[in-house]
Amino acid sequence: MRKPREEMIAETKAKLIAAGRLAFGTVGYADASMDDFTAGAGLTRGALYHHFGDKKGLLQAVIREIDAEMTTRLHQVSAAAPNRWQGFVAECVAYIEMALEPEIQRIMFRDGPAVLGDVSQWQTTSGCIAALSRSIEQLKADGVMADIDTEAAARLINGASSHAALWIAKSEAPEETSRRAVRGFRTLLEGLCVKS
């Protein structure tokens, strides 16, 4: 029995994203070829063009998939913390530390910005700002965070964590840079904490 069309489309897209992710994660965007994606997925170039437009469109799809996985992991980190403030800090720090992971480092923090431009302009960034804003509102309502403009705080925290991750990804000594970035970032966040 033949699969429904929607299922076949979803499978084709998933195969291309998996092949693109493998190629981008191992050889990088610049050295990955259209043939890498299509041969790896057992599909034609036509399928790639049809579903993603081009190599850049495929990179955007791969970034959306990785971003969703990162978000799930970050929520788990936050949920495991003993309180909301510690969860907030742990989630922000975990995001920065993810820049040490080779696939995330290459795709999200090296090739992504080089190909797609400023991270602050990516579609996924607005979701991050919204999530940070919700967390900040809760922390302010709990009396844990200083009375600060919510959107400004969300954008500043997002910018600081994104730039810290980019710094790590481009560093000659990423482990040391990560330690420095996390120390500095924790100090910044502690300045927003209302001491009881």
C-alpha cells in the first residue's frame, strides 16, 4: 500500500535535513555540496530545490531543527534546578556552553551567521526573546529579579549569551573562552538578582 503524500513529503524533507545536517556538521557549509545532500538521502537535486529552494534554505531548516533540540535541552536544564532563579541562570549558562559542542559550534555559531547574517535577525530569535521575557516577568513577580524593563532585559541577556557563544565558537581556545564567558555572564545576571 502506498504511503499518503503528506507522509512521503515529510520523509523526503527529513532525509534531506539529516543529510544536510551531517554534511554541514562535518565538512561545513562552504565545502558541502548539493550532491552530498542528495546522494546521502538517496534523492535528486530536484527534491532539494523543491523543498528548500537551495543550499541556504536547507541550512535554515537544519538550524531550525537544531534550535528546537537546543530549546528542549535548555528546558530540561531549567526544570532540574531547585528554584526559578537558579533554573534561569542554569539555562542561560547551558546555552553558552553548547557552543563547545562541535556540531552546534560549526552550524549554529560559525556557518549560520556567516551565511544567514546577524543572529539577532534570525526568525528563531524572536521566540527566544519571547521565552526570556516570560521568564523575566515570572522572576520579577516572584520578587527575585530587579524591576527592569522586561523586553530590554530579554534582548540584553539574549545578546550577551549569543555573543558569548559566538566568541567561544571562534576562539582558538574554546574551553578557556567558555570558562571566562560563563564567569562573566553569571556576574552580569547576579547584578539583576534582588538579594534578600
